[in-house]
Amino acid sequence: MAQGKSDPNYKIAAENRRARFDYAIEDDIECGIILEGSEVKSLRLGGANIAESYAAVENGELWLVNSYIAPYEQAKSFKHEERRRRKLLVSRKELGNLWNATQRKGMTLVPIVLYFNHKGMAKLKLGIAKGKKLHDKRDTSAKRDWGRQKQRLLKQG
């Protein structure tokens, strides 16, 4: 993501920070997303939330369900619905792989980050994940704490 710092078009619109805590993400995929004009304007202002959302393969199409994009106040007659289902764009081969992962392997499609790429197009990074159990979350937390403690000890000498 070093490219994002120097590029004026790259901007993170929404991030799901709990995704890596609640799920063991095995793979991720970049998807396009079909948006209306007022949704794009609202995203550029940072009015989005993908924390409670998920993606699903239904009838041969990939959908983002329960994502929130705040209404754009300047859009008078072309307002959008805040929690509508939004279609995600992937290739046919990737769609088959996602269907296989969710239906056969019991995986979940979790949105990780919604951003504008270097061309200014809205993209969604989707994680193919397996849910963590409580003991897995504790283990992850313990490893993270031990890593911090180890760094402190190494700094002190």
C-alpha cells in the first residue's frame, strides 16, 4: 500500500477492522462495485460502513448485502437507498471459485476494505474467510500481546 500514499486518487472509503479479528482470512479478491452517482459522492466524503455487511453468490451473481452508504445531501431528486444490495463485479471464473468456497467448503465472504484505486474507480477487497471460535480469538490476542512485549524487551536491551 505504499503506492496509495503518493497517489492522489487512492483513498480508503470504509474499512472493516474487525474482519481480521472475527475471521481467519485465507484469501482475498478485488471486486468492482456498481454504484449510483450519489453513492460515489457520499463515498468520497467518507460516509460508508461495511462492518456488518457480507457478500453472497445468488443466481450466478455476486452481491454485497447490508452495507451502508450515507445519503448525499446535495442530491435532491436522485437520492439512493442507504442499505440496498449492491452488485459486485468479478470474472466468471472467480465467481465459480467463490461459489465453490461458500457452498462446498463453508467459507464466508467478508468485505475487508472499500476504496478508490489509483484510477479513481471504487473497488471492494473481499476476503474468503472461515469464522474463528472464541479460543482462536484468544490465541490471536495472546500472540499479538506477546509480540508487543517482545518488541518492548528488545528495545530496552
